[in-house]
Amino acid sequence: METKAKKPIFKRWWFWALLLIVIAIIVAAAGGGNDSKSSKKAAEGTNYEVLDGTVRTWKNSIGTTWISVAVPVKNTGNDNLYLSSATIDVEDADGKLVKTMDLVSVYPQVLLPGETAYYYDETTLEDMEPTDELVAIPHVAVEKAKVDCIRYEVTELAVKDGEYDGASVTGRVENTTDEAESSVYIVALLFDKNDNLIVQQVDILDNELQPGEKIGFKTTNLGFDVKASDVARYEVYAFPHQYQF
């Protein structure tokens, strides 16, 4: 008795139909998972971009090699962000670790949508000559802000060279809130003609700032003396130091 050979399973029409259905289900599930992940990230308000950092090295008047690192972070979402201190590794052209900077401060700490904050630090480099081949590798901490964005008004701003040191920013800060503040930070970000951050300068008021009161300030930096002629633009922020737990 002659029997017909069965066709291999991969030649049957229902096999291919079933396979296409399975593939469609897998693709749909994958797409749904990505959408869900994106929606969760947006809902948490943690959309941000870490931009390319800049590394500067120089020798001071007594021959010590210094390094400054600036790393910008942009708020690309719709919610305020809170930025905590970061760790920044500095590598040479071969990817070898040259320096690790811990507890690097960032300003402004509470970042509004569309704004850019800058992690910045200066320190010395031992047994090393100045070089242009160093790269910053940042490890940042960003989350949705739980604290309000409080900023005081700054006026009468000017960038001037000092008699014995580099440029600084002077001005007046006014408490435009209804509460007194004993820990007021003034931070100036100075940029060059290529819109790179040259230096970050800070002043902390000694006196308590009462509601409606104005107090003058003058920013200073740790090691890098920038000249007023090198400053193409600057940003100044005044705020109470805020902690988020």
C-alpha cells in the first residue's frame, strides 16, 4: 500500500501563519515595554543630558600644576531637577586614570526645565605638567526636585579685574521672599567666547539676609585667575543652600 509522504512542517501554510503571529506579538510587547519605560522616566521628571565637559590645566606663580573640570548638565524634561554632588574621573589620552574628584559641587542645584547646571572643581596635579589631552568622565546624581526652586534677585552686576588677582563679579543680592535666610550662596559662572565655562566663582554671605534687604557681594575662586577681557558672558545665581533627602 502506497502512502504519501508528509510535507515537512516548515512547508505547511499554517506553520508560517502561526510564526508571523508570534513575531507580531513579540514586536508589540517590545514596543509596549519601551513606551512604558519612557513614560515612567518622564513621569519621574529625570530627563536630562550630560554634555561634553572641559578640562583645563595650568601652572600658578609658584610652579604648581592645577586642573579645573567643568561638566554641564541640561534639564531636557518638564519638571524641576535636583542635582547632588558628583564624582568625576579624569583620564589621559590613553584612558588611564589621572585624577578622581569627589564631592564635586554643582550650581544651580535646583534646575528648571531648559536650564543648564555646571559641575565644577579645581585642584592640584602632582608630578604632572599642564596638558590639553585630559578628558572628564562624570558620574552624576540627578533626581526630580522635591524642594522649591528659591532664587534671590541679583542686580548691579559687573566683572572687574582686581588689583592683585584676576577678575571677579560684584553686585547686590536682594531677598525677595518673606523669610530670612542665614546661608545665602552667590555663584557666578564665567564663559569664554566659545561659550565654554572658564571658571566658577562663589561668595557666601556672612550676614543673615532679611526679607526685602539688599547686600553687596564679591565672588572669588580657588586657583584659576581669569581676566575680565577673557569673559564673553556670565550667569549669576543667588539662593539658599538646599538639601533634599
